[in-house]
Amino acid sequence: MRLDAFSYKIFNIITRHQLIKPHDSIIVGVSGGPDSVALIKVLHAINSAKNLHLSLFLAHLNHQLRGKSSEEDAQFVQKLSNNLSLPFIQKNVNIQKIAAQTKRSIEEAARRERYKFFMESAQEYRASAIVLGHTADDNAETLLHRVIRGTGTLGLGGIPLKRPLTTGSPIHLVRPLLFAWRKEIIKYLGEKQWNYRTDASNYEPVYLRNKLRLELIPLLENQYNPNIKNLLTQLCQILNLHNTFFVTEAKKILEVSVVEEKKDSYTIDTRRLTQYPKILQYFTLKEVLNSLHVSLREITYDHYTKILDEIVKKGKKRHFQLPEKLSLWLEHGMLHFQRDRLPTQSIPALEATVQIPGITPVHTLGYLVAEISDMQDFSLETHKKHKTRDREALDLHSITMPLSVRMRQNGDTISPLGTHGHKKLKDLFIDKKIPLKERDTIPVIVMDNQPVCAIGICIDNKVKITAKTKKILTLTFQRSYAGNNRTEKNFIASK
């Protein structure tokens, strides 16, 4: 089978940009309109002519916005899949109801539901790519749409030809028709005498995108520059080159600036970040937000400007609340990002008697393991060399029982090892630059109502190991991290 000129053009785009590989499973979004009908017809032809062994699935989301017409669209696509002998995936959603419940526009609610449907379909059928029929016209319209609503250089890059469906996802979103104009597609379908559905709502200047297509672009073509759509798509391509460079550099900066990285949190060293030009700082912040799966649609230029202005200022801790339940706070030159919750002080743990030897639950935070050993079996040098933050060794015979464990309290003081006099725990935390959010997660060991050890921070002179020490009390704090379901029973079993 020989490919026609249009199909061969799309095949070259797919090959040149490595959009699809042989033997891939592909979800093809088909609405029934001209672009998506041309897309599935071309992919089906390429698959046969080039013997690619692709598994193609037609996916149709019925938005239920146009009553009988929506049902007829779904029936048309199902018939198309039958004619091509391809599997058909369909889902019905009430976009009007979802938009009202989520307080989003019809356009935004529909877009979110479509991508949710595509993700579900790709996961169910183990697809490596979701293929959509966006065209060069869509790219030009998108650029104008973003300029009017507000965007940055990433937005001016237009619709990407290929991108991960979500950050880090192995499933890619690809658009093989992105360099094809709608008039080419209509001509192609006409020559082949292939039918397609026409959505009458696309010709109503109600939504902003429709107004751009029906009113603004014709005005620009007729009165300013008949080549405006070509120029807009060229601008997208140029800016994509710029963006590729900036994103690459931002990732390098992040590698040397990141202090801590977790699923829902990030910490970067602002002293390193601010050594670079502001445009690269801006892109680095975007990379952090991408890593935290924050929708960049919700973050404005003012948000970025505020953050970049604040990180160069000296002074007390500052924090900001951003959309998408994102909290940022600046402390000791570190910029912390946290999803889903504000950096508030934890509820102090209840005070508990330390079981010696034994295991003592530390309310909501983990377990304190107490072990006794003879001095002759203990090497202070080895202890110092291999000591972890959550492990301390004390002189057992200098301890007055019982010991108890709790979190810090206002006014707590301690006599730090090797010093004279007492110092407030609060000042020690500040000196050691312990982030505020962590200070209420550090177990404090108390003897006679007086702190004698803050695990990982310091021990008191009165319980230090000396040449006269005969028995050692080792305290190890076993933290229960989010996602770690280890229980006291599990811990005992591992000993």
C-alpha cells in the first residue's frame, strides 16, 4: 500500500520527531470532527503501509453538552472504529454539572475531563502515547489566547508536539498534525470523500477561543497581515528553542541548589539560586513547581516576582501561600516548598515514660528504642564516627529514673555538652538552623522535669559519658515517615 502525499507528510513528522515507535499501543482521541477523523485515517494508513504493528484504540468522550448531537457524534465515532476494525473506548460525562460543581468554565472543565479520560484509557490499555488532532491553526489560536489571558515565555511556545502527559509520566501526549493547516485537512478529506461531524457550537462566538477563530484572526488577516497565522506558528517555534535552553539550564541549577527533595516538598538554597540571572531563577522555580505537580496555569507572574524579590532580602522568616495548596517559606537562606498544608507547628506530643530497656511510642512521630550496654563493649570513637542524627549515648549511672520523652516546651533550657551554664533549646535550634516546621518533631528527654537530651541536637553535661562511665544507655529514635506503615510490632520483630 502506497501512502498519499498528506499521509506521507505526517509520517515524516512522526519519524523525524520520534513521536511514535513500532509496536506501540496508542490511544487516539477522536471527537468525530475533521481533524480527528483525518488523524485516525492517516495513522491507520501509515500503520498498514509501513508495517509498524501499532495497536490503535479510538477514544471518544461524550461531553453531553449538545443533547442529541452529542449522542450522534459518539455513534459516528463508534461506526468509524467498526469500519477500521479498531477497538472503541467511550465515556459519558456531564460537563455542565461538573463545571457547576467545580466552579470552572465549561471549556476548562471539559479539558480536564478529557485528559482524565485519556489517562484512564492509557493506563487500562497500557498505551505509551495519547495522540490528538491539534493543527497549526490550533497553535496560532492558542498563542493569541494565551497572550490575551496572560502568559510567559513557556506559554508563548504554543502547543508542544510531544510532552509527558504529566511530569515524569512514561505516557506521552503527541500531536502529529501540528504542522498541518486545517484547510489542508479539509481538502484531504474531500479528496478521499470521507465524512466527518461538524460541531455547530464551533461557529458561535460565545467562547473566547471561538471569537479568536471567527473574529480576531480574520480581522488580523484582512486588515494587518494575511500571513499572520504562519508568523504566529514561527514565533512558537523560535520561543520553543529559547525555552528548551532555559529549561535545560534551570535543571542544572536545581541540581546544585536543591537541599532536600520529597514527594510533596522541596527545599532549595537561595544563596546558590541567586547567583544566576533572574530569568534562570524564574525557570528554576518553574522546575520545582513541575516536580511538585503544581498546575502552572494557577501561578501568575506576580507570584514569581514576589518570591524572587523576597529571597534576596535579609530578615526574619517569611512565608507565602500560593494556589494549588502550595506553601512557601523562607528561613536561614532556605526556600521551602510544601504541598497541601501550611508550615504550622505540630501538636506537641504527649509526655511518656521511657522504657529502659525497651521501646517507647512517641505520640504520632515514631518510637524511642532504649538499649543498655557495658562500657567495655562500647567505643566512644566508633559511636562518634557512625553516629546518626537520631541516636544518642548517655551515662546510665548519672541518670535519675524515670526518664520521660516529650516535645519541646516554652522556656526549656539545657547545659550543652562541653559548655558552662544553660541555654534555651529555642536558641540552640536557631543556632543549628533547624527549620521551624521540624522543631516540634525532635524528642526531648527529660529527667526531674529538666531536659537532659534533645535527640540529634545536644545532650546535657550531667549525663555525658566520662572515663568513670560503666554502663551506656543508647537512645535511638525511629521516625514514622509519611507512607511508612511500620508499627511497633514490626520494629520489635526486626530486632
